[in-house]
Amino acid sequence: QQQVKQSPQSLIVQKGGISIINCAYENTAFDYFPWYQQFPGKGPALLIAIRPDVSEKKEGRFTISFNKSAKQFSLHIMDSQPGDSATYFCAASPMEYGNKLVFGAGTILRVKS
Amino acid sequence: DAGVIQSPRHEVTEMGQEVTLRCKPISGHNSLFWYRQTMMRGLELLIYFNNNVPIDDSGMPEDRFSAKMPNASFSTLKIQPSEPRDSAVYFCASSLEARERGLGAFFGQGTRLTVV
């Protein structure tokens, strides 16, 4: 059972463009929604995270939008750069288990220069 | 801090052999996670320790897999006997306890396991 559904599987964006990755979840026990970035040969690294009590969180060029009623959240990368080319994972964890994460399938982002 | 340290980085073994993966979490972290990453199944949580105690091992695929955390600075994941379908990248991650989870989980570099 895939508890966190992520789309698209892959994404190609021109340098300077906006990259948008979407995720949806079913389990209402989830209350922490991080995004991780993974480069080839490396482990995932936390990029940005949000709790359901806010609808948006911005850190630099990265923004999470959260829609609690729709059980959806998305990552926007503004002014996308070639260095942003990586695999992005959305994730969720339930309130009683800290960072016990359920990951989406991942989105391979390629930013063309 | 050097981050989460995993060893070995690469392991090639023959089917039927025992494999032991090692992890040193970040000092001060009290939660530790073992994940497995494959193309087909993505990132899967295998087991979660809190304060050295296994809290949830529901992701451990079979009895061939076992994990231990004898102290706060060391954990092992053992596969015995190994099978070709166990080939994957195994990640260890650590984090502070739940109320600090805004800081996220920190992943190691992973161990790429190939069972031939």
C-alpha cells in the first residue's frame, strides 16, 4: 500500500523556471511532511518541512504548499538551477513517531541550462 | 560532527552468505532508522529504534533480517542467509526525538549491497 503518492516521476525544467512536485496522502495520522533531496551516490538530505497547522512555508527558493482538506502538499522550486538536478522525495510521519518516515516514490528533476 | 557513518560503502557477497552492515549515528541523536532503497520499491523503512530499543520492525522483510543497537553509538543490520533479491542500497538515518523532529532525519551515505 503506497501511503504517499508522488508525481511526476520525472521532470525537466529550463534554468530559471519553476519546478513543481506534488504529493498526496491518505493517513490522517500523518502530521509532519518533509521533503528530501538526493544526489547520486548520496543519502537523502532534508530540504524543507511543514506541519499541517500552516498552509505554506518558504525557505529561499523552496516553498511547500499544504492543503490539509485535500490531503495534498507540493514543493515549488523557484528560479530552478542546474545544481538543483537531483531526486526529490516527499515524506510523511505520524505524530507519535517523530521521524519515522513514509516516502513517496521520488521525482527525478533535471534542470537544463 | 562527521554525520551518520555507515560501513562498508560497498559489499558484494555470494548468495547464502551472512552480511553485516554497520552504522554510527550522530552523537546525541536517540532515534535510529534503517531504510532500504531499490528502483522497484523506493525507500522503505525496515526498522526504527528509539533510545536503543526497537520500536517498529514491521518493515523487516523476513526472518533473515535482524537489527541490533547495543548502545547509542552503534547499530548493525544483518542478513543471513543473503539472497540476490536483497541487493539494494541500505541507509541508516538518525534523529533527535519526536519533539525535535523539525530538524529532520540525517542519512548516511548508504551501503550498496550486491548479492550474486
